[in-house]
Amino acid sequence: MLSRILKIGIVLSIVFLPKIKAENNDVLSPKSSFSVNITTLVPSFVNPFDPTNSYVCQANGVNETHKLKFNVSPLANLLPGNVFSLELSNDGFTVQANTVQIIPISTVLLSGNTFEMSFSFPNTIYGTNYSLRVRSSAPSAISTQSVVFAAYYMIHNQEIKLNNALGVDNVSFCTGSTFTLSIFDSGTSSSPLFYPDLTYIWKKEVGGTFVTITGANGPTYTVSTPGKYYVQTNYGQCTESSSLSKSRIVTVTEAGANSVVISTNPVTNTICEGNGVLLSLNVSNNPPNVISWYLDGELLTGQNTNTHNALLAGSYHASVDNGSCIAESQPYVLTPITFNASIDVISPYELAVGGSVVVTVTTDANTPTFQWFLNDNPISGQTTNTITITQTGEYKVKVTQTVGCIATKEIILVVTGPDVDEIPNLISPNNDGFNDKFKVPFELISSNNLNLEIYNSAGKQIYVTDNYQNNWPEDTNEIFQTKAFFYFKLSKENQLIKEGILTIIK
């Protein structure tokens, strides 16, 4: 790594200009033949993760300043214009080309002959066996090496995305095959792949604890068994310090009969229709997965994510095509949250001519409202649970639960009158016992007060009664020709039942 770093060159950190006074108080310059002995002490790393200071972790904005103390003796031998510089090596300063010169932030004389140098490591440090030494320029001298330590600049310190720019949480592979987890290459510093010298640590959950997968140190890992996995950047002893340079935990499932599971949170198997229940899958909707949702076996178009907001009751299931096989979930059945409502009259109900019937709704709905309709038209003022019906037609009542799950039920009641289609328009009064009388349905005459009017073809009324009993004609010889036409009108309590032409065949 160090071979990649360009030397910075000679750096001015501090200039120590000693002055030597002669006995006559004249200021003399030190002799150039003087030498100094520089002893490098243990470097002090600002590293809260390592109390023993055996390694250093640094990142942008994290542990950026470190200190090194060194002794110079004799101090008086330093020449004017002397410059102290700091050198870093990971091979014990064996190869000069691998030695990196660091620009000190400051160098100060603490006391006596002890100096303290403040500095930061370059962002290329990555590994073990590092050491430091100090060099003076006038006179030229090199210190002893510091203790050996590990050093890592955590150059990538953010979430690692797996397989795509969004990252994945759940993936599946087909039985008998594998699935490759891979660090997503964004082409920018957001991905650790931007830094080619980095290596990685892949981990798998075993018995509730994540353990390192031996030999898995590259940007990809091929999964052949289901479980939970994640990857983090390998920063040696600093790995756990870089808590951000890791991926989310990915749950890998094996695509089989029950590998795709639908769930709800909170768990429920009921639905207030219209309000919705969010159904979720245990797989991601990221490529290569292609998700389809079904309701009662019918494909729900446009529903291709790993969640679906169900608005209707029914049986839901989902399929996931991961490019190798298709796995399907078990059905997830949502039953509607509803209430009971009924009326005390059985449909169809036959209403007597001129009669009426009171219909009552019974319901356990929470704070219900009611609206009655006749032939799909709202009946003004009919908004209670009872109605008095006096005419035929199709009645409907809408019962709405207004508190809790807002829901509506409709109850239909068909109200009919006597079957006027059974009223004949042809009779043959020839005393053969068949069709001799003008007979109307029994229910019309059973309650009495049935009015019948008969007119001849000239418009003359020839018969009238307000209590018809299916007994006309009473005398056929007097009024009938071979063929005759009559007009009849049936009514009850001023309500017309039927009118029309009555043909007489003798």
C-alpha cells in the first residue's frame, strides 16, 4: 500500500534555533560537526476503541489527530534552520521507496529535551506492522523506530448496498441452486469497491450469533443454504469500530412450497372493506424477483411489489419468479368485518288490494342509519328501521354501521299484488263446466269489497257489483249472441286492479 503513496518531500513543522553564548556574551552559531541523538518514544494514538494503543483507527472526522513524543540530546547541538519531519513505514524502513513522509500538524518543546509532534495518518494506511520515526535536518539525524502497530484508515464508512442501489433485505434461491450476494458497485465512493485494496468479512447467523465465514473475503459470496447473512469491510482490529461500513442483514430463503409467506402487522384475518389491510411478503421486490398478486385466483394487474393493500375480502396469494423458478405462497384469507341485519317480512310479499304491511329491520350494527328505496328511488322521510308499505314494487333498505368498521348492507323486499295475469279475457259460458264464468284470483274476492263493472260493445253498463264472487254471467240466454265483446273494470277501494276487453264465445 505504501508504495502507492507519493512522498510529500521536506516539510517544515517547527524550526528550533538554539543560540550558544560565549563567555564574552557574543552569540555564536553551533558547530556543524555537532550531532544529536533522537529517541522515539511510544506514539500516543487518540483511539477510544483501543486502550492499549496497539493499533489506530482513523476516518474522516474520526480520531484524526495523534501525538508522538521524542527526545533530542544534546538539545544545544540543534543547528539554526533545523526541521523535524515524521516518517511512516510498514516494512521496518527496509525499502526507502516504501517510506512515507507525514506533514506534522505541530511540533512543540514540552520540557527539558522532550518534544511532542501532532500529526494525522494518510488515508492510505491499511494493515499491520507500521512504525514511525523522526528525522532532523540540521544536523541530520534519524531516531529509533517506534513500537510496531496496526493502522487502518476507514476510508469507506457508510452502509454497504448489496445487489442493487437500494440494497436487499430478503432474497430466495431455488431448491438445488444458489444465490450470489454481491456488493453493489455504484462507481462512486458510496461503494467500498471504489477502493480496490479493501477486503471484506462475510458473516452468517449460527445459533443466534453471527460468525465469520472462513475464506469469504471478496466482494461476493455465493449462498447455498438459507439463513441470515451480512458483509462488512475488513479493517482488521478496527472492523467493529467502523459500524457503518456494513450491509443490512439479508434473509435468504430457499424457494419451495412454503418459502413465500404472506403476513399482516398486526396479525389479522379480517378486513373492514374499503379501509384496507396491508399484506406483506417475506421476499424483496428488487430484481431479479418478479412478484404477482392474486385475489380469488384472479391476477391483480399492476400489483408487483412485496406489499399489497387489500381492500376486499377474499383469498389472496402471491407468486415470486426469481429467474430460476416460481415460488407461490399459501392462500391468505381475509373475511369481512360485518354486522347482522334482517327484516320481519319474507320476500316476495303479496300485498292485498287496499291493504298495508309494516316492515321492521332488526340489526346489531353499531349506531346504524337507514334509508328506504322504492324501485331504486329514495323514499323521502323513510330513514328509520320501520316502514309502512301500501303499494307494490321493489323495496330496498340500506343499513349503514357508522361507528367502528363503516359498512353497509342492503336488504331487498319485493311486494306484489294479486296475480292479475290470471284474470281471463275470454270465457265460454256453454255450461260445459269449463271456463263458464268470469273468474278472478281467489285472493281478490276473499276479502270482499271487490268491485266489477261490465259494459257491452255499445258502452252500456250491463253489470255492476261491489262484492263480486266469480258468478258472472248469471243468465246467458238473455244477453249473449254467438259472439260478443264486453269491457270490464275491476277495482277495490277505489284502486284499479285491471281493465280490458272480455271476449264471450258461446
